[in-house]
Amino acid sequence: MSLFWLSVLGVIVLFIYAVISFAFLQNNYVETDDAALYCANLGQCMYSVLRYGLTDNLGILIPFERDGSAPNFTAGVFIARLIFDISFFIIVTTIGLNIVFGIIVDTFTELREERNKIETDQKSKCFICDVPSYDFDRRAKGFSKHIKNDHNMWNYVYYSLYLDSIDIGDHNAIQKYVYELMLENNTRFFPQEEARCLINEEDSVDKIDELEEKVEEILRYFREKEHKKSLSVKRQEQNKWEEEVLKGQSSSYTTS
């Protein structure tokens, strides 16, 4: 779009130079060995400015006299012609064309960056479920297998084409639901941040955690039981020792 508006601006600038040429330099637009300059009317002047202004140096191609001879130096005429030639060279040939080339280069750069971003997104996360690739590499059987088997985006494309090819009356409940979302350009039927391979892995992890908790609970039970048993043994030994001490004291009292 920026290139279009710049082209419109360029045509306007060239039209201004064509008007100036038609008003003041009409007699200088003649056929020479280097160019065939026409300016009998404004349209011919516009053609000459477009034809030779963008492909060559228009100021050099326009002679000072119709016969190509060099006139006597006149300050007013030569200064006005100097301003016309230099301004055309700076505004149109130098600045204008360089801006056009810059926009073209920037456009290709943006397209390349957008393509690189798309490729990076395709390599870093699943297009369907939007789950990062490292989750599949760490917790499942790999990201490549997931995007080829579990969430192959082309399978979704083929499925949408299939739904579009059959009669609406033949849709079942699920197909009707998906087809209506497709007509609304809604991708809500995509699994968002969910994948069956990750769910299975999470179930396995949960089962392992539950098993570890049960094992810890059993170990804690036996430790408490062993602790109570050791306390009971110590209490029995202490009671036995106290009984022996009491017996010793009572026997000493009897002897005395």
C-alpha cells in the first residue's frame, strides 16, 4: 500500500514538471540523437517526462535551443534551467527512486521475517494444540511424531474438505458442530493446549505419585508401630527394674 501511494505521489510530481515544461520549455522538447522529446500538448509533455525522466537524465536530454546550439549565457534563463534540472535530479531520480527501492527491499525483508517466524512457530510448538515442542520431547515420544500422527494439520484440512463435500443433512452431531464452527471461522474445536499423549503421560505420573504416597504411608505406619513397640519394651524393662528395686528395699527392711 505504501508503494502505491508513493507511486501516486511520484506521478503528481512528474505531472508538475510536465506542466512546467509545457509552460516554459515547450520549444526545447525536440527530437535529438539521444531522445525524441514531444511537448505539443500537456499529454505529450507528460509522456516525455515519464519516458525519459525515470530512465535517463531529463535535464541533459532537453537542449537549450531547438537546433542544439549553445546560446549566450543569460543569468535568469540559465539559473531557472539549473533549478529545474537539479531539482528534478534530486527529487525524482535520486530521492524518489531510492525510496521506491527501499520500500521494495523492506517489503521483501518483512516477508522473509514473517516466513522465518512461521517456520520458527512450526518448529517450536504444535499448530493444532499450541503446546511447546519441548513438552513432547520431554514427556512424550517426540514432537515430530506428535505433529505427524496425533495432530497432523493436513488431516484437519482434509476433514474440513470432507465436511464441505457431503450434504449437510448427512452430518452427524459432531460433524454438524464442527462444520458450523468452520463456517464462522472459529477453531474452538481444536484441542487447546491438550494432547492425548501428554494426558496419558500425566495419568502415569499421577499413578506413580499415588503409589509413592501409599508406600510412604505404609512405611510411616510401620515406623510408628516399631516406635510404639520399642517404647513398650522400654516401659516393661523399666517396670521390671522398678519391681526389683522395690523388692530389694523391702528385703533390706525385713532383715533389719
